[in-house]
Amino acid sequence: MGLIKEGKLVNDPFKNVSDCETVPAKGPVIVSIDQWMVRRDDLLKRSDLIGIWLKSDEHPETIAGDLAYLSLVALEFPSFRDGRAYSYARLLRDKYVFSGEIRAVGDVLLDQLHFMARSGFDAFEVESEDPLDAYNIAAADYSVWYQQTGDGRLSAAELRGKGIRR
């Protein structure tokens, strides 16, 4: 498993403790929504970064008021057929104006990376012997988009309007 961020393979500074009984006293952690609800005050006293893991049936609205305290939201894809995380990423970026890391976790398929990035994800846990190579192959698949999104890329219509052909 490798973590891809900004097109690079990076070391993950966060320890995922979302399935653990205890939360370490130090170091950046990713906690579950249940852990956050129970230990919120103690977690906020920490000087380390905090992330939260949302399962596909856990709506980001439940943490919307706390996003200012979070550095990362990990959105789970339990299977390729469950696309709620796409909607959650858009909500986090557009409605809740979350500027921290939105990480795709779980069943992260390479052929869906473009759509994940377009919907607001900026980090991906990739299951591969060579995660960076797999990511780069997937990233080279598309260069023009028909839909507008918040990632700053121009749509095909906007490119044509500017006289740019690809």
C-alpha cells in the first residue's frame, strides 16, 4: 500500500487508529467518527495533527462544525460500486470549504483516480507493488474534461472558447 499525494509517493505521517481501542498520546492520528465523538475534547488538546476516517454511510455533515480542527478526512470506498465518497468529497470542498487533505481509502481503483481527483480528493491509498507507477499510468489517461469542477482545470468547452485544441 502506498500513499500518493501531489503525484508523488510519500510517507504517511498519520497513524490510522480508527479500528483501535486506544489512541496514542503523541503523533498525527486518524480516528473514527465514534472515537472523535467520545474523545473530541482530549484530541483537541493534542498538538499533533488529527484526521478522521468516514465510512461510506457516515455523512460529512456530522463533522462539518469541527472541520477547522481536522487536517485530513479519509473517505472510504468499501467497494467500487459505492460512490458516496465522491459526493462527500465535493461537499467537503464546496459546501464546507475544507482545505485540508481528502484521502481516498479502501477499494481505490486506478481507473477511478481521475474522477476522485476531479471531485476533490488530493491523496490516494493505492494498493500495488509499484503504487507510483500505477498512479502515473492512470494519471496519463485523460487530458481534457467535459465537466467543470473545482480543481481549476478548464473544461473542453472553455478550452475551445480560448482557441486551445488538445
